[in-house]
Amino acid sequence: MYPTRKSLLDSALSRRTLLGGLSALGLVTVVGCRSAAEEADKGSGAAKPVRGGTLVTTVNAAPVPGAYFTGRPGNIFWCRNVLETLLLIDTDGKAQPLLATEWSLSNGNKTFTAKLREGVTFHSGRAFTADDVVFSLERNIAGDGLATLNGAMKGWQIKATGRHEVTITSPRPLQETVHSILDATPIIDQETQKGLADGSKVVGTGPFVWSGYQAGTKLTMKRNDSYWADGLPYLDGIEITVIADSTAQLAALRSDRVQIANGLSVQDSQTIVDDKTFHLDLNKGLVYGLGLTVDEAPFDNVDVRRAVGYAIDRERINKQVMGGLATTASLPWGKDATGYPADLAGTYTYDPDRARKLIKAAGATGAQFKLALHNLPVPRQIYEIIARNLSDVGLKPSPLELSIADFEPRRAAGKLGPAFLTWTAVGDMPPALMLDALPELRPAKNAEHYTDKEYQRLAQALIDSPDESATKSRLRSLSQKLLDDAFFLPYTVSPSTSVSVDSVRGVVTGRYGRTMRAAYLAK
């Protein structure tokens, strides 16, 4: 079972030991952070927020301005601060207003109407209207900005039903998906959209203005003096530096050259996180799994795929790589999902004897294959454990290490070979949305070449669920099918992390991103 945020923070275990393994997960897509309430508690020693100063952050991957509709390691500190969204899903799963002030569902939950905030301007000075929301959502549907959720938006009709009102109609019920999609869709300026591709012109409505960009090394933002929220932001600016090496990030934190770092290794984080001067900021949401291509040997045999499910030592991965705080489960869904079938989550327990017998019966003992993975520290650590597990039951994997730039296109095209390790920032999404956002689960054109008609029917039934009762029963049926056919084998759902110094206050984090609009540096 996934521990609650409160239970993590109240644990009697040493913070240094408990949280160390999680810092390695800072290599991944979605930044982890305290909730708004926790940040307020952290800053309670200050009489009031401090104005001024530049917050310096570091990431281990370069910002990618052209990837504005999807998560990228280098985008965690700028995207939601320059390009604002209609709403923000907080750490309790509740939608909070940003550019939209109120909204409602009607017509059997197939129509979503949002009232937009008036008096908002883009950084260029142009007024924000409903036409900008229509444009941004349509560009998401078209696949711009490396969009990942556009499949779930199929059939959407988006109209400006007033200067400050937008209406979305869908052929499918929206109650399980629309808030997550809107939280993940920043509003872009239609007059300067082309400049997003290379960072030459990045214009939004957010609390900070894109002011300087050196591709691959540095990005700067300055305070938006015309921001719609009175008195915000407090900071004069934010600076993002790219430091690929964990040891160098650690040195930058210790010397106070940076105040937030994303990308520390487990070992380096263990030397610095003390919850007094340096804090581990965490959020959940990363699904780690093993994809098995069903039309390539030896995984064209379902019994071999099931054997792999029993061969993986999930608890060892959790303990050695993720600090013991991940969920170990056979299902990819977050435990808070409507209708989460908890009794099915432990279907594939660690049982090497059973795995060995299944492989032998299938005639696959000694089968050799390449296992693709990202060439990053955490995937390498996971590979070492899984490769040993598979070798112990009679299979013979060898690594195929790929850069993110190589891995992700091959993943999208289904060209990673017979087996591959993935991590994807979808753990907090509703299952109906994960079916599109996670390439391994897509009913059609998925990464494993899995084309089962019954799975497609069950997936569509979940997407079309009209209410909570239907969602519960349909998620269970789909989960059982996923377990039976074993083409995607999750092993953990894990928090993502960053490390911050104590002077950083007022950061507000949603389920899918961070905003610095109320952040300040305490004196």
C-alpha cells in the first residue's frame, strides 16, 4: 500500500535513511514537492513573505521549450511558471482555479464549461480570452509540443461560448479525465507559438517572463510585473542551470549557489538531506515497469511473460533503489484510483520456483534477448536486479542502453525490441487517462505490439464509464485482463524528488507540476 504523505513525514525512521533512495528518482520527469500546506508550515517562522531575490535551481537535463505539452526533466522549473494552465490539481487530488475561476459538468458528464479569469494578459500585453484556450487545446489535440494526452481528447469539440467562457463537448464522459488534461495543458500564445520550438519566443500568462535562454546550459526568468494575482510573485526572478553530474549538484547546494536541485544520486542525497538545512521534497506519480513485446520470442508465449512477472523481486528494487517508499504492485494504477482492485495488486509475488517451472514448460530455458533501458543511473540499478532475477529462472538477458533522445522515439514507434524497462510520470492519473498517456497500455499501437480485441473492448468500456459504479467494475475487469496477458509488468509506483535548502518557502505544487508564484527566499 502506498504510504500517505503524512505517514512519510511522521515516520520514526531516520529521514536520512528513509528518504535517501528516493533522491535518485530526481532523474525523472515530474518534480516532487511538498504540498502548499506543508510549505506554509515550513515558512511559519517568517512574519510575512520576503520580496525580491533570485531563486537558482538546477536540473540534470537541458530545458526543452518545444516539449511544452509533456513532461521533460529539464522543464520542471520553468514550464508552469511561464505558461499557465486553467487549473491545478493539488496533492489532495482537488482541482484549484488558475486561469479558470469555476467550471461544471453537464449532459451526462460529456460537456465541460469553464468560466475564465478576466483581466489577464499575456507577457506581450495582449488580453487573454477564450480563443486562446480553444487554440491551445486544439494544438494539444493536433500533437504539438510533444503532446502525450491527445489520444484521450479524441472527438473533443472546443468552443468559445463567450469572451471568457469555454465549452468542451466530448463523445465520452469527462469526469475522470478532463481535470487532469487541463492541468497538463498550458495555455500558449497563438501569436508566438512557433517560437516555442527553439525557445526564441516563449510567451505565456504566468508569474514569470522568459528572459534568457542558452540552449543546453541555462535559462532565466524575471518577475511578471503585470501578473493577474495582486502582489505576486514575490521573487524577482528564477534561474535554471544545467548540471548533469550529481556530485557537482551536491557541491552547488552546499555552497548555496543553488537553492533547489533535481537529479541527485542516492548516495549524494544521503549525505545532505537532514530536514533542517536541506529538505527532500517529494511527490508521487512514477510508474516503473517492464514491457514485453508479444510478437518476439521468447515473449510471444504468454506463460513466459507470466513467468517474468513471478521472477521480479519488487521488494528488492524498492529497498535498494527507491529507499523503501515505493508501492510494489502488479498493477500500474495509483491506489487512489476510483475502484482500485487492491486484492489484485499482489498477483505477481516473487516466486522464482514457479517462474522457473513455467519457463521450462514453455521450452524457453536459456532464451537470450536484449533488454532496453535508459542510460541513466536509476534504470541501470533496476536492470542489475531484474537481469539477475531473470537469469536465476533460466532466461539470459543482456542490456541495450539508450539515451532518452533515442529511447523515447523507439518506444513510441514500438521498436525497442523484445523487452524494455520504462518509467513514466502517470502514477496519479486516472486509469482512463493512463490508457492513453502510458505507451505500454494503449489499446492500439502500444509499445508491445499487443492487439487483443477483448483488451481493447475493456479499455474502451473504462474510458466510456458514465459513473463511479461503472468505473469500479470496469477497472477490475481491465486489471484482470492486464494481469492475465502480462504484456506490461509494473513493479513499483514511486515518488519523484528534488532537494531544497531551508530558505525556499511558499512553493505550491500540483499533481503534475510546480509553480513558484508564491515562492520566496526567507532571510
